[in-house]
Amino acid sequence: MSYQKQAVVIGASMGGLLAARALADFFEQVTLIERDAFPPMGKNRKGVPQGRHTHALLLRGGSILEGMFPGLTADLMAQGAPLLDRPEKELIWFDGGGYHARFTNGDGRNGALCVSRPLLEGYVRQRLMALPNVKAIEQCDALGLVPSERRSRVRGVRLLRRAEGSAEEVLEADLVVDASGRGSRAPRWLEEMGYPPPEEEQVTINLAGVTRLYRRHPGHLNGAKVVVITLSPTLKRGAVMLAQEGERWTLTLIGFAGDSPPRDDEGFLAFARSLPVPEIYAVIKDAEPLSDFLPYRVRANQRHRYERLTRFPEGFLIIGDALCSFNPIYGQGMSVAAMEALDLQHELRQGTEGLWRRFFRRAARSIDIPWQIVIGGDLRFPEAEGRRTTSIRFINAYMERLHRAAHRDPTVARAFNDVATLLAPPQSLMRPGIMWRVLRG
């Protein structure tokens, strides 16, 4: 394998870390540029306020991470992260007015790891930085791109370290990857180089959530580790509660269209009690709180269509939330970042010339599946703002029937779970065998 010399990744969140892992197999040196100082393992990073909230590592994402960092699952379980490997006993899913039927894995697949974002990110960062050709520059801002003389290629990044007295410097690179997240300045940087910015798609949701940690006891919920109560157009409230390392529950209460959960004991408990099923309230009414109330808001799902551009500089890519950021209640962000890192790895095997076109097109196919799931689900709500195509209306009507069938049919419930965890595409729910069960149900 022939190696390029230097790759630079802007941003050391999960998307940037996984991109750097993919690049490390193809470049002599990979350098991460990060605004923050890295915290100790398991501590939240200042620049990732969402890291304090409930995160899910879906089955597809967990499988990719295990391939990139062999032993990850066992190592994190040794640090107390629970493994959901018996969904028939450990998963409670309420959707469409009823509980999904219990189902078993049945095929020996690995379970889903219930781990906090700070522990997972800290572990991945530690494993990545142990590679001999990866280094990081902490507390450093990326100011912009360095174009070639004809502006056909990016040849580096302009940097400014946050230490007092620092001067702007240039870091040369054969490839620059922007993993700076939802606030990426890549569209502006492209315009400065004379390139058109990408089309942007949005579905506005105005979601509000509040997270709190609680002490977890083995007797809670008869050993269940995950509770999901989805929002519906008739009751725009939901919740996700996951077991975590440290014998904790992480609970996020969610309100749609400005219905924000309160941030006081009485109001928070009342919101939990108003949910359509009692499991979460039954746990937290007597459980010991381990954190303050942690609020967040999400205005919109956002996708930049870089794959539709016909002109783009060589030596530059965008990845992670800078490509597409989702409604977090679906828990897809980290797993989609892992899928994109796998796409990058695949396309790098064919070289770096024309990489931008090949990567953006391949990543778009990976994003299409979760994007369909998220915007289809969000556009059920009249308050959501976005384009409601005939296809979306048909799929949403079908999904309502599918959830009703899943209340009684474990096969349908498992097929939905495979899609929700990104193991299968949404089209798999239209297989003749599943459709027959849905129509019968």
C-alpha cells in the first residue's frame, strides 16, 4: 500500500476521531486539530455540551467501532458499561399506542453497548492516540483553508494556537477533513475559494429535552436496561432511559414544538408521570438523583448535499455532523459517523485523486437510510416544517400500521428494531413477509 504524507482532521469529536482512524491506515502522519483541551477519560469535553445527554451506540455503529478498535466492547464492559444482549428481557419500547412485542436476538449477533458519550469518546481517543502516526494539537483554532495557486486543491490549514502570544501558522497537508460539526465553516471556506456552497435541506422541529442521571438498582424494571417512549402527534412527549456505567440511569425527557420539560424536581416528575406508560416515573420517583437538570434544544435536522456539487477542490472532505446532523432522539449520530468513516476507508483504497466525488456519493447513500427514518418520523407532526412528499405520507401511514402489528408480532418488532439500529434499510420493512404480517396485524 502506498502512503500519502500528511492528513489533517479539524475537530476531535467522534466524527473526527473515527475519520482519523480511517486515515491512519493510508497516511504517514495524521494530525487532529482541536479547540478544546482533552479531558480525562470519562469526563465530558467542554466543546461537546451534548455529550452530557443520553446517547445510544446503535448495533451498526458498535459493530464498526469494534472492527476499528478490536476489544472495545469487552474493554468498556470491564469499565461497567452494560450490554443489552437479551432484548426480550432488557428492552421496553412503547410506540404507536402500545408496547412492542418482545423478541430475541436469535442469531448470535452482538448486543448493544449502553455507554456514556464521555466514556466512549475518551476510550476511542485513547486508542487512536496510541497509534504511532497519529498526533493532536489541542487548544488550537482552524482559521481557514490554504488553497493551491490555481485554487484547484487544498494544500493545508491556517491555524492559531490558543496559547498567549501565538501567531498564525500554516500546516501543510495532502488531505484536510473537516469534522468540526454542525457549525462547520466549510460552505464559507468554499465560497472564499470560488466554489459554490452545497444545497442545504432542513426539517424544523423545535425539540426540547432535559437530561438527569439517577442511581440504578438491579431490581429496577425487573432488569430492563433500555426504555424508549416515542413521541406521537397526539402526545408530543417522550423519553429515553438507558442503563450506564457507574450503576446509573441516564434519562432524557423530550418535548416537541416548544413543550420543554421543567427543570425542577416537582415539574420534572410531573412531566415523567404524564407519559403514556409508567415505567420511567416508577423508577425516578424514589431514585437518587446524581446530576443537575441538563437542558438542550434542537431547532432542525440539517443536511448539506455535497454529493450534488459538480466542482470541488481536491484534497478536502467534510464528514460527520458537518455533513448531516439529526434529531438526537433517534440516537443515530455516532453510528452514522462510524458508517461515514468506513466509507472513507473504502474510498481511500482507490487513491486520493477524485476522492471528494467518490466519498460524498458513498456517504450520501449511508446517510440516506437514517435521514429517511428521521425526517419521516418528524414530519408526522403538523408543527414540523419540511417538504411532505407523497412517498413520506405513504410511508408514515404504513408505519402506523406496522407499529400496531409490532404490538403483537415479535417478527415485525424485530424487523423494525433492525431498521432503527441501522442494521437494515427502511425498504426491508416492505418485504412481502413483513408486509403480510403488517396487513394481517
